[in-house]
Amino acid sequence: MKIGNLDIGQKLFLAPMAEVTDSSFRKACKEQGAGVTFTQMVSAEGIIKNNFESLRILSFNRNEKPIGVQILGNDPAIIGEAVREISRLKPDLIDLNCGCSVDKVTSCNMGSALLDDPEHIGKITRKMVDNAGDIPISVKLRLGKDRSHINIFDTAKAVEDSGGSLVVIHARARNDKYISEPEWNWIAKVKERLKIPVVGNGSIFSPQDVKRMFKETGCDSVMVARGALGNPFIFSRYQKLIETGDDPGTPDIETVQEILIKHINNLELDLGEVVALDRAKKQTVWYLKDYPGINLLLENVFRVRNFDSLRYLIIEHVSKIQQGVLGEDDKVDVINKFKKKVLFWLTDD
Ligand SMILES: Cc1cc2nc3c(=O)[nH]c(=O)nc-3n(C[C@H](O)[C@H](O)[C@H](O)COP(=O)(O)O)c2cc1C
């Protein structure tokens, strides 16, 4: 797929995910073959006020390119100013968040609250395009506020008519949050009506899902979100699948351990132990969630107080997996613990 000067061929997008798609996560996915990664959403107002946290979220290394920066806001003037600032850093894409359904975002008329007013989305897009120089502008949309008020044709068209270069469609409505099945057929319908590229998103958990989304929707590329958590391998597996026709499957446990440890080491380096440790614990559980002993790991991991103990725990746990000494877990118990501590977006509102 080509967007302006950016050509990612048949590679896929890694979705923006708050508190997840930091530099270490992006690196892990890029090394496995993600075509474009995104920063998590960053407040437009925070950028123009030089807020420390906003600037930290926004920062990226040159070796992470191609990379997109996603911004959150509502006021075209403020967003425009933020885009001017961001464009100096030369990301490959600047994206507007019209998908976030978290209450503290929508109650400020940002994220998916913008979907209610396609004309306003058009105004913001135009301002972004005017201020971005030659950097393409994308907008990440949901279908509408709920399934009886789907207005994706209007919002996507507003983006196209205002000079946007790309739309990403998360094929759920705002009030679906993440739980209901996405309706990919809307991606297909939008693709038929738009000239600019369309990227599909929603419940991609395997390389086979990627293939199916391409086939069923005719989209130009696919964006992976939760399917990449603890699983950057989804990108390399998909590349192999299209090159050879065979999905190599999840790598062996030794490789998983190696990549997990590299990932958490990068987290520690980038963010420092205090901020990074909680993220590293989540990553650890995500990487090892499909192996026996996940219940035991969940209990142990949340007691860990520093990175050395976490690395030790990972090595010890993986060695038990290799020896086959961990029994099968009680699935209901695992799901309940996951809902509380790991799949936090399921209870998020
Ligand atoms: C933990 C988490 C954080 C997210 N943060 C963002 C965000 O910052 N910006 C955004 O546009 N979408 C965000 N999303 C939504 C995802 O980008 C994606 O659209 C959504 O998860 C649907 O894809 P999936 O069903 O394949 O997970 C987030 C999702 C999750 C699970």
C-alpha cells in the first residue's frame, strides 16, 4: 500500500494503543515485520503546552520509521497548531483519533465523540492537512455512535473531501467498546465509495484473520491491535503465510522468552524501572498467556518488585513450561483474573 511517499508494500499496521504502544512495543513489532507503527494517542493541547507526558508519548527514534503519531483533540485551531509542531519531527503519518470510547475522553467531546459531527471532522482534517506540509493525514474512525446510527459513509467522505490521505475503520460503534463482533462488511462498503486508501481494523487475532479481512473487504491494509499483545509474531507469521502459503505458527518457547526479555529490557531502558515495571508485568503475562501455568504466573508476577526479579521469574517459569511440570489451568479462574488484571479494556468504560 502507498500513501504519498510512504510505501509499505504488503505489510500491516500496528494500531495505536494507550499505555501499550510505547517505543519498546513498537520496536518488537517492527522487528517482526510491522509496516507502520503508531504512538499511542497524544493530547493536541498537551503538545502545544509542552506538557512533559505528552512530549514523552510523542517522542520516537528515527530507526522506528515509518511511524505515525496519533493526536487527540477537538478544536481545529489547537489541533492545527499541534500538527505544525509534530510535523517538525517528520513522522510518516499524523492521525486523528475519532475512535476512543473511554468516558473521560468522550465526555470532553474528543475521540469517538467527534463521530457525531462529520462536518467538524472535515474541518479538523482540513486544518491538519494545511499544517502538515507533505506529511499525510489519516483519521481513525468507528462506524458511528451505535449500530442504529451508523454514519461511517459521512465521516469517511468528510475526511476524503478535506484532503485526508487515509481512513482507518475500526468496524465497531462507539457504544460497542471492544466486546461485540465487528462488522467488517462496512469496511467493504466504504472501500467501494472512497478513492483514498482504507485500512481495516477489528478483531484480527491471527494471520488467517488478516487474509480473511483482505478477502472479505478489499481493504488496502489491515491494522492489528489486541492481536499483537504478547504476540508481535503475528506480523512475521503473516508475511510468511503470504510468501509461502504456510503459517509457521507461534515460535518455540525459547524464542518467545528471548523476545519477551529483550522487550522488557527495552522498556526498562526507555522508561526507567518505576514507570516500566507495571507495563513489563502486563507484557510478560500477554506473551505467556497461552502456555500452561498462566494462573501461577499471574499470582507470581504481580508480587514482583523489580526488573531483576521479573527476569528471574520469566526464566524460571519458562523452564517449568519446557519441563512440562505445569498442569492445565482452571479456565474460568484464568478468565476472571484476566478480566481484572490483564484484559483491562473489557471492563473499561
Ligand atoms: C489497551 C488499548 C488501548 C487503546 N488505545 C487506543 C489509542 O490510543 N488510540 C486509538 O485510536 N485506539 C486505541 N485503541 C483501539 C485499538 O487501536 C483498536 O482500534 C481496537 O482495539 C480494535 O481492534 P482489535 O479488535 O483488533 O483489538 C486501544 C485498544 C486497546 C485494547
